[in-house]
Amino acid sequence: MSQISNLRLLCSYSSFLCPNPLFRFSFSSSLLSKPRVLLNSHFSTLTVLSYSGRRARRPASGGGYFHHRRGNSTLREERSKDRDSPPVREMEEGLVGFNKKRAEGRDKSDRPRTLQLKSRKLNPVNTICYVQILGTGMDTQDTSPSVFLFFDKQRFIFNAGEGLQRFCTEHKIKLSKVDHIFLTRVSSETAGGLPGLLLTLAGIGEEGMSVNIWGPSDLKYLVDAMRSFIPNAAMVHTRSFGEMQTANEVAVLDYSIHCCVDPIILIDDEVVRLSAIPLRPNCSGDSSMKPGDVAVVYTCELPEIKGKFDPEKAASLGLKPGPKYRELQLGNSVMSDHFNIMVHSSDVLGPSIPGPVVLLVDCPTPSHMKELFSTQSLNSYYVDSPDCQRDGIKLVNCVIHLGPASVTKKADYQIWMKRFGKAQHIMAGHEMKNMKIPILKSSARISARLNYLCPQLFPASGVWPPKDGIASSFRDSIIPCEVHPSDLVDSVSAENLLKFHLRPYSQLGLDRSAIPELLNQTQIFNELLSEIPEIKDVSKCISSFWRNHVENKGPRPLTCGEVVEEPWIKEASQLFDDNLRNQRKNTSKIGVPCLNFNQKPELDDVSDIPPCLDNITREDMEIVLLGTGSAQPSKYRNVSSIFINLFSKGCLLLDCGEGTLAQLKRRFGVDGADNAMKTLKCIWISHIHADHHTGLARILALRCQLLRDSPHEPLLVIGPRSLKRFLDAYSRLEDLDMLFLDCRHTTEASMDAVLSSHGLGEDCFAEVEEEENRAKGSEPQLVETTLFGQGSKMQSYWKRPGSPVDMATVMPVLRRLKELLHKAGLEALYSVPVIHCPQAFAVVLKAAERTNSMGKVIPGWKLVYSGDTRPCQSLVDASHNATVLIHEATFEDGLGEEALARNHSTTMEAIQVGSKAGAYRIILTHFSQRYPKIPVFDEAHMHNTCIAFDLMSVNIADLHLLPKVLPYLKVLFRNEMVVDESDDAMDLTVDQY
């Protein structure tokens, strides 16, 4: 055990934890029984084991795990290395363990490394080649579809919007086989999934992998933004084009050059010639070019197909059968075996067939159309172009249009399409008819089954087709066309996994065989009843005790807000009343709880219900779990995001992982999600790991677009300071229209310190702002809506708290926070430092007090979200008497050592935090993707706890019943409560998250 060293406990806080000082923990953790965790209870010494590997393997030297001795009250606090970090309180007694290096951000596994770039031997005679539509965003319209170009030895993907990883996992497309990724634009719509994809590839295998990324010159802005949380090694193969080189070889953007004559050749090998044609919008008036405005047309030309080899001609030229035949077929010349002549391939091959040509056209706005129509780079592909007669015809076989229907249905665009002759046109822009067909069938099936079992917690998806069929759902949503239908160019609408074959030549054309079959709820319900017949009785039982709960509580008036609650209660009750009347007799199933419908289920003692739930209404608050998985999106669980619906008072987002917008649209529908974006009050981000914030840019950009023509205030984003660096850099690509506030300034201690240091009360924010305005000699002004506003006070934002400049900058933003909380009916929002990585936080939401009809003051509810963390006293204190504690439970109890290594919590540890804090209800989330559908848990300890699923909606009025649903869920997943030990599942828990 040479890797074990002793460390004497000299202080109550560790001086080496950055950003949070070390603290003790009072629970008895299962991981302490592990033989590798050694504690000497007879001496004031501590055994420390380090951890630096990707998995919980044998620790290396250096000291990584740290465990406090039980019950030592003589420890003293040391000075923290990071003076700007708020302290984490010490536990009074007990034990805790965590990975010190990981918490400090010094874990060796997180250090940059050289990633492998795939190198394959190309096959010039491809037997199979096709382009395929990857339908990301087709059902939710949150992102641009991707296009997959497949060769025997090469793979290309065009556009990598949010959800691409999840889509490829669903349809068994191995991203590790992809060689190149091309972006038609650099925006959150086309590249939102790129950060997570790069991290996933970097975590594959022992060495990690990289991929070539191509895009217009704006790509460098995205790369600069991603550097705040992605290692440089993962982005060394990013290549931008469309730049002008100066004499000193420094790239300079030149947007004044239009109508390029020749395409920019990116790849030219024996398999494909791939070129790019940048398109810039036509700027008129006061408008000017901005980064992110450039779109790209990609051309893919395959080599010509050699004519058929004629062995008789070869024999007549004195050639013997053998290797020389092969050389001639490859286009090479050989010496005759019998004659002193050189035989060329043209002597023995029939006429060649031109290679197939595919164009990918992204014309996002009408302002891009002028350059698209006038660019000379496309002249050689037009059948009516003089260049075709002069230089030879390049017949285009397929054109994939990625622009929206509002552009592609314009008369000028349709006329331009005719210039490609008989080419097959595939319209891949967003169309209303695709919105009712779920793209992610696995998660849609799980959601539908949960909806059948308990519609109260799992409302029907907002993107499912209506009962009268799919066609009727978009009759009134067709985008008007400027030309008569008879004048439209013959085209097909893109469908998910639609193929266009390029090789073999005999199969040239469309192939619909891979298009998934349509999926509807009725079909899923029938499958469920066939698989688990007793599920019908279970669903009735749930409805029965839920109906009794609603009746006992009495009717509550519903008010209409921007995002309204579904009227499921009345409809579900009536439906199940009809079913119960048709029930001939009561039956009891083994393993199915509470199936006696003649007896009302017993509810818990009402005295257990906290006072804050007295006279609560259904429009007070609802928790929607948009993403409940960890690391990266999977088939069944998206990554972290929680939507707090306050109905008429607005809404908040806690964490915003990749795909959050799509999940919102699946829950509320496209229009409902748009309304939610408009009424967002605040987005709070727990830490900088990618599975918690990479959906943020898309949310902010969409909200900015939706409110562009309406008076509004910038959205407040609260997060760790490293997040600001990402948002600052990314805002050069898209307008995010937001204000940023560091989590450090929203801790309870920091807020109190600000108030006390100024000697001000509740009106301190208004007084400080008035004082600033008087000092400036100006009237009060609105805060700048962009991060790079000239003269913005945010330039000096990162000075130490307490300095005059820092306080002057922070105070207006804190005042804004106070105002929006008041409008949302909230008393407080404050962040709590936790142990996971540098600058990791939990959050506490407190509702304001209210008065009932009798004049009684009722305390407001309290919601706590842990973010990612090891169990810690600071979180216990913050969760004291919480109405709801949403706590991460990444690992099962048997994987305590792995939870320790990665600074996550096990299921039991999460429950213990809630129990010690006296939380009324605990919702477990952030499960490792090794648990495909339902995590491993011990039901004996779940009396006040529930397991979260994607799109699960918990109304505060139903908290009393939440734990009662768990036994019924086990019936639904009784055959699937297993751990996925496959390599793919294990690779999801990579160290970058």
C-alpha cells in the first residue's frame, strides 16, 4: 500500500479545496465499508487515497480521496486558496468523502491530451454510397436536420444541432465512425450539439478521439466560446474557410467579396470531391454583416464510373488475364505482354458514366437568395448554363434544401430550382406535417406508457398526433406558396432516415425502406396491455386514489396563464369512473399494490402535510423534469434541466442541458414552449459541465427572436463565473439578450453581506441605483441588453467582492433579481456552494407568504435543487424543512466508490441528505446512463421519495401522493430494472461531465 499516506487533521476546513473549503459529513455512508477507504479511528490521523483514472480503478498516489474523522470538535479553519469563493459550512459530526483533485479541477483525467484522429484507407471503388436525412428537430422544430453522407470507408455529417447524439444512439449510427462534420451555418440551430459531441468523442476509449470540423469563417467564434469548458485537444482539427490571408498569415474576415467564381475545395481524394460556396445576405440600408450570417452551399462530386471492361479488346492488344486487367480498370496504363505497345484504359473500357453529384443548399433567409441565384460557382451545375457546353455537363442527381419553407416556396426560389433539370429535390426544411411524428421513438414509447399508467404525473406529449389522424393536424398550417401548385418544381418532403442512393449505380435514386413506421399512442397502449395485462388495473388504482385526493382537497379554481395546466383531472376521473362501472369484480394481482377498488386507499395522516401546502392551488407551482440523465443524452433520458412553471407569474429554468428546448416542445407543444420562452424570468446554472448548460445558447437565441418586436427586458442568467466567459464569446455569433449574475453573489451570506455593508434595508437596490445615476449626472437608464455594450460596467465584473466597482456593478443586477422574484411570487433565490467541481452550486427557491380566506398567514413553499454534488452539510442546512428537495442520485448504492471518485451521490446518500434536512418530499434525478430506463434503488427507504423520469410533471398540489406512485412504476418496469453494462453505456459517464 505504497500509495497510502497519512494526513493529520489540523483544521476544520481544507486549504486545498477550490473553490469550496472542505467539510465533514454526518451520515454513515456505504462507501466507508469499502476496503480501499481506510480510516484510523484510534489516532488523529487520516488515510488518504488519490484518484486520477477515468473509472473507479485502483487509486494512484498523490492524495485524492479525503475523509474526516468522526466527532472531532477541535478543528480550525484554514485560509481558502480561492478567496472569492463562498465558504461551505462544516458538519457537526460524521464522515464525508470526496475526490479533492476533481473538486479543485486538478483531476489528471481532465487534463488536455492528444486525441486520436481517425485515419482510414480509402476505397476508391465504393460499393455503397448514399446520402440520408437524419431527422433531428423534425418533430420539435428546435434545430436543423442533419444530413449523413455514407461511404464504405468514410462518413460525413452536415450540421450537428442539439439532439444529434441522442438521435444517433436511437438509430444505431456510431458517431465514432464519423470522419468529418460540416456546418452550413454557425449558430445554435446548426451547431448546438457540437460541444457535447466533441466531449463524447474525447471520452471514447483510453486515448479519446477527435473529428474534423469544417465551417465558414465564423466557426472560429464558436471554437473560442467552447474553449471555456472543452479541452483544446478536442478542437485542434477545426477548419474554417472563406477567409482572406494577410501577408503575415493572420486570418482576416472580408465580407465585401461576393459572387465567388470557383468553389472552395475542402476535400479532393479518390472517393469524393467536396466543395463549399459561402452565401452572404444582401445587406441593405443600415444593416450590416454580422458573424453567424454566412450560410454555405456544399457540393459533393463522386468520381466518374468507369466503363465496362472488355476482355476481348484486351486480348487483341496482347494482354494476358491477370493483374494488368485490374490496373486498366483503375484507369492506369500497362505494357502489352505480346506487343511493344502501351495499352491505355480507354482502349479496353467502354464509355464512362459521370459520377453522381449532390448539392446541400442552406438558404436561411430571403436576404441570402440574391447571392444564391447570382453566384457563378454554381454555373457548371445548371442545365441552361453556357458553362455546361464549354466545360462539360455536371448533371446534378440530388439537391437537398435545408432552408425553411418560407424561403423555398417563394416564386424566385422555385424558378431557380428548375435550373437543375431532372435532379431530385428533397425539401428538408421544417414543415408542419413532420411535427406530429416522434423522432425519438424509444423515449416517446416510455413517455406514452407512463402516461397510460399515471396521466396525472405524465401528461400526454405536446407533439403526439390527434386521434383523427396526422393529416388533419396540419391542414390549416400550410405555409402559403407564391406560385400555383402546378408550377411547383417536382420535389419530395424529407422524412426521417430517407435515403438517396449514389452507388451502386443500379440503385441510383430514393430509398424509403429505412423510414421508421409511424407510431401512435393507441398502438403503444395496445402493446403495453398485451405485455402487462394487469397494468390496466394498476392504472385504475392510481386514478382512484388520485381522485379521492382531489375530492378530499376540494375543487380549486384554475386561472389561465401563459402556460396552462392540462385539464387531465376531470377527464381522467370521468374516464376511470366509466371503467370502474364496467368492472365486474375486483381482482388482486401478485405484486400489484392496492387493487381493491371498493375501498378507498388510505392516505397519510394530514398532520404530516407541511403548513405551506394548506389551501394550495394547482396554479401555484409545477415542476417539470425535462432531463433526468447524466453525462450525455441517451435513448430514454435527456441531460439535466428542470422547468419551474409558476403559470400566470412566469417560469424559471434550473440547468439547461443540450436538448432542453426540444423537451419543452415535447411537453407543451411548439406554441406552448414559445409562450414559456417569452415568460421566462430567470435561468439558473449549477456548474460549467456541458450536460448542464449546452442548451442555454439555443434557449436565449430563440427567446431573443420571439421577443424581437415586443418591449421586453433581457433575461437574467445566474451561473458560475466560467459560464460568463462562454456566453461573452458566443454572443459574437448570436444576440443572446441577457444579463449575467455570478452564483457567488447570490449566496445567502453574500446577499446578507451586501445589505449589511451598505446599512440598507429592502430598498437598498433602488437607493444604490439612484446614487449611481446622480454620480453620473444622468437619468436612470435600462441596463445594456448585450454582453458587449460599450461602456458596460460588466468589464470590471470579476474584481474581488467588496470593492466599490464590483458592488456598483452587481447591485443593479441584484436589484433586477429582487424585482423579478417579487413578480414571480417568490421571496428568495439563493445559491449554495456544494462539492463537485470548481464553482459548483445548489439553489434554493422560497415562495412568498400568502393569506387564506380566514386571514391566516401561510408560509411559502421551499424548493431545493442540488445540482451535482457529494453529500455536504451546506446543502443539508439549505434544505432544512424543504417542501421539495430535488437531489442528484447518479449511482446506485453499490457504486459508492465511483460516486466518491467523481464527486456524485448515490441513491442512499441523496435520501439521507433529505432525511437529515427534514425535507417533505425528495425527487431523485441525474441518473447514470448505465440505468437505461429505471435506476436501481431500495424501496424500503423511499417512503417520501420518488424517481424522476423525463417530462414528469409534479404539481405542488400533488406532492402528498408522490411517493405512492413508486410501487406502481415498478410494475411497469418489472422486466427492465437491470443495469446496462455495455461499453456504450459505460462510456457515457466520461470525466468531462
